[in-house]
Amino acid sequence: MSDLQKVGPDFGGTGTFKPFTAGFTAAQRVQDAHGRFTQACLEERIFCGGAGLTAINNATFTTATTGATMTPIIGVWNPSTNTKNLVILQATLGVTMTALAATGGGPYAWMVSTGNSAISTGSAAWDRKTLTQSGSVAKFYAGTALTGMTGTLAILCGSALMGGSASNASFTATAVAMQTQQVSSVENLDGSIVVPPGGVLALAATTTPVAHSVTASILWEEIPTLV
């Protein structure tokens, strides 16, 4: 029996037998030989989407909107024709209040929908190795409506992301009374959410924000739908 390792990934279906694999520096792939995303990034399986400063002061950014007019704060769609699963690794959210009178949108929640094949909007994903919008058929959403979505969004779970005013009622800041300001945040999902072909994942506020703008990002790995 050979004790040689194969450099690089060797995907296989359930029940198949595969050799041990190694990274390009010959380290056996049982640990993070480099940064935890480095190997997958160098193999061009890591993609992302992000938003510049975007106002979210509308009910379409909230869990109250479950149809095709919903605008994810950040999200992804995996076209039904794709042969890859989107394994969600990480998401970030930064929030700023843009007026003294503000209403917070948090807490935030992840919403999902399945069986979608006709969404006509979205932006091309960024390849985190080449820094180009190429290599993926998935689309990301950052303040863009899910036009053409035929499924209905439902709340999957609450999100650890936060930011902006901690009050979901109108609060006016003065020199002696300021809103409680939440900090920018990161949620390490670490593959605990998988978006299959036809699936949508969207981050939403639970209250309609007033005078809030955000930056956001979502990071995922694409792997074959073998299991």
C-alpha cells in the first residue's frame, strides 16, 4: 500500500475510498497549515460579496417582507442549475446612524428560501484569490431586491451580527443623551449553513430602521454537490 499523499482536494461521494491529501507544501490536510481559509482560497473555492455604505431604512430590508421585493442587507442565491453547494463561512456588518433621530433595526435574522430558478438580479461573486468577479455562478445581494424569486422567505435563525441603535423605537440624541451604539460585528458561521442549488440566504432586520446605513459582507466556499 502506498503511503504517498495526494496534493490538493480529492472530492468523492459517500462510500468512496480516497487517499490522504496534502497541501501544496506537503502538510497532511488534518490541520490549518496556514490561515484557515488559505488552502481553499488558493484552490479558488472561496468567494464573497460585499456592500458599500447602503441605507436600509425600508420595510423591504426586514423579516416582514418575505417575497420577491425583499432586499437582503447581505445575502446569496445559488442558481438551481449550479452543481455546487455554497458553504457559508462568515458574515460581517457595520452600521452607522445618519441622523440624531434614529430607530434601530436589530436584532437581525437569517432568512431562507428554496427552489428558486428565475431570479433576475444579483451581482457576480468575487474570487478571493484572483480578486475578480469571475469563477462562480452564484449571485450576492447587498440592498438589491430578489426580483423573480418564486419561493417565500422564512426565518431560519437569529444572527449574531449587530450594530446601530440598540433601541427599536425612535430615539433622539442630544448632548447629554446618546443612543446606545452597538459595534461592527463578525459572525463566524464556519459552514453551519449550506445554501443548496435553488436556495437563497438573506440577512434581514427585524424592525424597520430609521436613519441607519450599513456596510456588509458574506464569505463562502463552493464545493461539489456530491453528498
